[in-house]
Amino acid sequence: MKINVVFFILFVALIYLPMPIFAIKPAIGQNAKLEKAKTYKTGDTLGILIKDISTSVNYGKEVGFGSDDFYKNTGKHAAIVRVWLVNQTDKTIKVDPAHFKAITNNGFTLSIDNYTCKTIDPFQITELEPKEEVQGLIVFALNTSDAAYRIKNILYDDQKGNRITRSYDDAVLYGLYDHAEKRGR
């Protein structure tokens, strides 16, 4: 019996020992891009930071619903993003999640989906004081997983001069490696 236990332990160790070799790590030269992704892009009035969590390993805990549930209920693919805005002015700015848009690779503009309200931490309408930041989840529904319809930029524009755009590539990179780090890779 002891021999079987020893063989089992050795077998498990041999299987899991090489795992760190295949861990997700930034490619050579990607560290600078990763650091850029973790910093605010600032404009005249607002700063924005976005993080894709569509790659999440724990939707229930981080979002409140899974991508399979979203697809079953809507027939669309979910792009779930955590967004931070920071007020760069000396005035109070009212921010509203309805002012977020996603621009796809082929130029389509997407508004936020109603599923944003079903997340565990939705982006809220807020009076943002000077230098204060706010964050929350936003959901965009993509009609297809085709690359042409994937998100290229996230845009915040309240039509009152508060406008900022961030490349979605930064968010995908940040989200991917952040979740890899959470899994200990």
C-alpha cells in the first residue's frame, strides 16, 4: 500500500513539476508594454485605465455571471472590462457609464450592454471630485468572435469636453498577465 502511495506522489510531482515552464509570461520586450498598460492614459480632463477580464478564470467571483450564461441569454460574446477614470481637473465632473463606447477593428461603435447592471461591481454614475478616481465593470456585447469585430478602442465621451480613448490592446495584455499572475504563473 505504501508503495502505491509513493508512486502516486511521484507521478503527481512529475506531472506538475514542468508546469512553470509553460506559464504565461510577457515575451521579451513586452515588459515595457505591460507597465504602460498598468498606467493611466491622461487627457485634458480625464485619465483612463482599462483591464479586460473576459479572460477571467473565475467569472462567478469577479463578474457575477459566466460567459456561457451571457452567450446562452444573448447569443453574443461578452467583452467584460474593468474601467478606471480619474478627474484631471480642479472641477467636479459627473461621469456616467452610458458615455462609454467600444470601437471595433472594422469601425463599428458599440454601446455598453444591459448586462453591465448584472455585474457584481458595475460602473456607477458618480460626481468625480478633482484628482478622485472611480472604477467599475462594463460589458460590451460582440455579435461574433471574428477578429474584425473585436474591440480596438474604449472611448469615454460625455459630449461636454470630457473625452478620452484607450487602446484595447493595453487592456487585453494587462488582463491576460494579471490573471496569469493570480494563478501563480
